[in-house]
Amino acid sequence: MNSETLNSFPLKPGVYLMKDMEGKILYIGKAKVLRDRIKQYFTNQDTRAMIPFLIRHLHEIETIVTFTEKEALLLENTLIKKHQPKYNILLKDDKTFISLLINNKHKWPQIKLVRYKDQKKEDGLYFGPYTSAINARAMFETMTKIFPLRQCSDRELISRKRPCLLYSIKRCIAPCVGKCTKDEYDETVKEATSFLNGKTGAVITSLKKKMTSASEKLEFEKASSILKTIHQIEEASASQKSSIKLNVPNIDALNFIRKGHYILLVKLLFRNGLLIGSEHFDFALTLETDEEILSSFLLQHYLPEKRPEEILIPIELEDRKIIEEIIGTSLHTPQKGDKKTLVDLAFENAKALYEQEKLAVSSKEELLLSLEETLSLSRFPSRIECYDTSHISGSDAVASLAAFTNGEKDPKRSRLYKIKKAVSADDYSSLTEVLTRRLTRALQEDDLPDLIIVDGGKGQLSTIQNVCKELKIASVDIIALAKEEARHDKGLTKERIFLTTRKEPISLNPHSALHFFLQTIRDEAHRKAISFHRKKRTERTTHSLLDEIPGIGPTKKKRLLKHFGSVKRILEASTEELLEVPAISKKDAHTLINIKKIFTTESTEDTEKK
């Protein structure tokens, strides 16, 4: 890009979008002064390793001027989420959260494990979210052991005539049959709430008073039970409490490790003085600086639903005040003391996770090298695609593509196909159709795999060869993988591997890692094909008479089937019974009654003819 073009960019704050020849956005950035920031990419001032890759594919730069830096920051975040550029970090926002809920609006509250995505579905007191289902389940088990609140449904609560087993093992105080008073139950709810809020001292003090009172009344069994509860609370509290005292109840500590183009960021969560868990996020091929990574993460990750009172970060941010204003939480970069220890702890976690990731990647590389050498492949099999087909007597024919990248399952590249043109009962023609469709697109997008595996033998291998020959593809290795006697169980059966370079198939040691790896790939393709076939078959077989009736759409059909259980019972229902179903109008009911009459008449005529 020449100096004249560079000097034409505005001297104002805003956002710049870097695009390739096809207009695809590669990178989005923000700047206080657009011209100065863009010039840095072309004057060797920006030394990031990914810059040459970006410049090589760069065709044009589009700019959007804003009034303020804050507007530029917000716009950058919005555009990154919308366009998902290759060289920006992007967080997925489809995550669900798991929390503990005390539904304190109920007459007899209970502790429940609940999942939610954006909105909390039920009124009550929420504690969490927990970073893993295992941690949440462990806390739920602890709570139900210490605080014997009901675990039954509302329906069970009303209908029960005698206590359940939980009462016998002292895990419930049985409000269902009046084994406790309302005041006693509410006191237990209050103690459970205090415990989850981190007020264990207050809970223990209250319980000790109750224990003393019970002893004075010579209720020694009750006193012993309360003492056991105190010990359980002390044990649970000691196992969770951090050795660091925090003056802010809810804190997140962030830190990350950067190795080349790879970044691994860790978030530690402290709630009410307790370390309740951690989350980690990894990014590759990012062009952003350390400051930009943190800024982008904070803006994308911290929604109003999730923000703590304070976030500890490892480096100072130039836009700190603007980010604080946007996310509504204070940011702090501690230089010493307990909070600095928390940021350092986040870094140690990031480093440990990176070492685990590196070890896993190293072992996968060795496995793929072994595959390359054992099968005499022409290239390193970084990208593997495995195909399988499925049908029953030619009906509902489908195919699957299971993709693996660097030895790991790659759901983004995996695909499911309906067989459109081929003769459904012919596996070879079905495979030809799917391979032609996939590889034609791969050629157009320059996205060919390194190795293609197909479930089958010599015939399937010849099919791949013919498709590749037709499409003039010579750079992809191909093999066919057949289980002994076409078995698809999970036993230690021998695999026969058919190669284009050998007349006879080769076999691997059934106990070897390479044998297991190939089985895993083929079985994944088989599983996907079978699952998709069953889904299509179910969709076809559930297509009923209701689909042909005017005015009865998918929603009404679903409600009718849910209410009556079958098409037969729907047709047997009276007008009054049909009108009990939500969304069914009088017109719909009359239509269904008329259909019933037609069916009855046709059935009678058929009987008379016979």
C-alpha cells in the first residue's frame, strides 16, 4: 500500500476493517487516530509474527469514523461478533450456566440444580454460576447432607401420606407429613442461604445455641445431630476457603500465557471469599496485542448477568476507564499483596494448562507421523475426512463426513448428507455422489483434506479413486478401512486397510494406538451416519394424516399428539374434547370431526365390498 493511500486515511478515532481479494474481513481493529494506526502495519513498527500473513492476503482497508474512542471500542466489539474475522479473538456466546437455586418464594423451599442460558427461568435465590457441573453437583450433595430440605416434587409433596426414605436417613425433615413446623423449616432454609452466602460463622453460632438449648432440655439425640451438622459445615467450609482474605466478596482474577500465535487465558472465580472454580479460553492465529486481547475478552465475556464486583487483570489497559464504564465493573492491576497473588495464581494455572495442551498435541503429532510412515502416505495427515453411508433397503439413504484436524475430532468441518440423485440402494453410487459434492466444493474453496478414509473395502477404494480422477485431484491420500467380517462392534477386531499402492490389505496390531485411532475415526463416521439415518426415518414415519389437514400446522399437531397420544385417539375425540387442546379453534375441531366421518364412511364401504 503506497504512501498516498496511507495518507488518505482520516485523522480521527474509529474502526478499520482489513479485507482480502474477495471482500472477506480478515481483521478488525480500533484506533484513536486511524491514519497513524494503519501506517504502523506498513512501516515495520508492528513486529507481531502474524502481520506478514495478514499483509500477504490484504487487498483493501475500510474505515468507519466515530465521535469518541468509547464508540470505536463498542463498534469494534459489535463488528467482531458479527463478522467473526480470522485473526481476531472471538468468544462463543452459546454457553449455559449451572447454579444452585433456593426457590424461597415457595411455602416449602428446596435446593435445586438449574441450568440456564440467558434468562433465569424461575424466581428465587441463585448461587453461582459454577464453572463445571461436577463442582455444582458436589456442592449440591454437600448442601443436601447438611441442610435436610425436601428434594421431592411439588406433586409428591402434596400427595405423600408417609415420610420417604430420605427422612429415615436424616436427609429431609419431612414437611410433607408434618414432621417439622413451618418455623423449623424456614430456619433451615435461612441457614442454608447463609451458608451459600459464605456466612458460615453466623450459621455455626446459631447452631451452637440450638445445641446448648437441646442439651439443657435433655434432648441429647437432637443435640448430637446438631453437633454433627456443625462438624459437616466446618469441614465443607475449610475445604473451600481460600487462604487469602479478600475485602471484596466477588472477584475474578485473569491472566494468560502467550506462545507464538497461541493464547491461553484463565479466569479464577472467587465468591464470598471462596475459590469456586476456574474457566479457560484458548485462541489461535490472533493478531491482537496483549492489551487488545484483554480488552476484547472483557467486552465480549462480561455481560451484566455474569460480572463480579471487581476484576483483577495482569497488565494496565489504556482504555481501562472506558471498559469499566461499558461493563459496569472495576478493573484493577495489583502490584503486590493478596490480589497480586491471585493474578499470579491465574498465571500458574494458565502455564499448567498450556503444558498439558502441549503434551497432548505432541502425542497426537507422533501418532499422525506414525500413520504417515506406516501407510506410506505422501503427506502429513493433518486434515482427515472419513465417509460412511447408511440406508435400509434403499430407503432414507444418507451419508456422513467425520472430520479430524491434528488428530482431534473437528465438529465444524463434519457434515451430514441426504442422498439426492444416486440409486439409494447402491452404496457405490451414493458414495460417488457425496464425494463429488464435497470435493468439488473443497476445490472451489481450496480446502482439500490430506487424507480421505472410507468405510469399506476394494470397491469403496476404487470409488474414491474414480471421483478423484474425474475431478483431477492428485494431492490427497486415500484409504479404505474394513472391520473384520464387516463387524461394527467395539471388540478388539482386526482392521483391514486397503491402499492404492498395494494389492492386498494390511493389518495393524489390534492393541496399538494407531489401530485404535483409525477405529475411532471410522466409528465416528459410522455413528453419525446411523444417527442421521434414524432421524430421517423417524421424520418420515411420523408423517401422519394430520400433516394433510388444512389449518393444522406443526404447533397444533404437536399439541394434539401430546394431549391425546395418537392420531387414532384424536379422530375418536369429540368436539368438546378437541377444544380442550390449547390453540385448537372451533373451526379446527369441526375439520377434524369431518375427517373422522370421511374415514368412518370409507372404512364401512371397504368392509361392505369385502
